[in-house]
Amino acid sequence: MTDNHRTTGKQQTQSQLVAMLLDSQGVHLNQKQAELLVSFAKSKGRLEPPKNYYNSQHKNQVNDKIRLEKLGFLGVDVPDSGKNSADKQLVFDCIKRVATKPSPDIIVLGLADRDFAGLITVLNALGITVIVFARRQSASQKLINLVGEDNFHDVDELSSLCAGLKAQLENQK
């Protein structure tokens, strides 16, 4: 069986389409981490405008939304007090996105919990590479196994992970 969801051994080109979805209810990124995450995604191919899922009922998430919009993120407000409401909207939007053409080759997810295992299983079955940024302590081993160690990163590792990206991005311009 071919392991289609791993990037190891695949040549990355600018022709690859990259989608990025961030669950900011679960993963808080400081300014530098957010900038690095965008740089990382751009290094994988042509980045669509990334989406940030947040709840406007929480002031800290509204502040994050405003800051992320300056980096090109589209804010998706999910002002619902229900459990996992932003997660459900992110999953719905992601499935809807991969059902349209052209479908992304790579999806970068910023998330915090194991609620996304089903989504990742579907994306893997479609042959889409999934790269997850989360907090290692909040991610289930099942989630890590689904994307593989090479495609799972702790958000605190962004600085070291992106150290060599500046030159690569300059060459792509």
C-alpha cells in the first residue's frame, strides 16, 4: 500500500496548491509563530488565503483574528457556545474545499485536539498531504500516527523548522 499522505521523498513544487486552516480556539499563535506558519505553508507551494476559525464571543480570539488578518488570514467567526463548534465548521469547510476543483495538494492544519482524526483519515484517503501544527501535549498519538512524525510539528518548533525557509522563499519569487 502506498503511503500518499507523507511529504518525505516527494518533490515540492510551486505548482502544488496549499490550503491552511487554523483553529485559533485551540492553538494560540504569537505574531512570530503566525508569520513562520505562513512562511512554512508558502514553502510548500501556492498558498490560498489561509482561514482562521475563532469565536467572537471571546476577546482574546478577536484580538488574534485582527492580528492574523494582517498576515492574510480570512477570519471565520463561529460565535457558538456549543462544544467544538469551530472544529465542526473547520471540518465542514475543509471537506467542502477538497470537493471543489482544483483540490489542494497539501492541507496545513493548526489545531489542538484529537477531534480531527476523522478529517485527516478522509484527506489521506483522497491522497492529500496533511501537515499538522499543534501542541504535542494536546495531540493524541492517533492523530500523530495519521499524519506521520514527519508531518506533525509542535507550534513551538516553528522557529527551528523554518530556519532555512527564507532563502528558499526568495528563490521562488
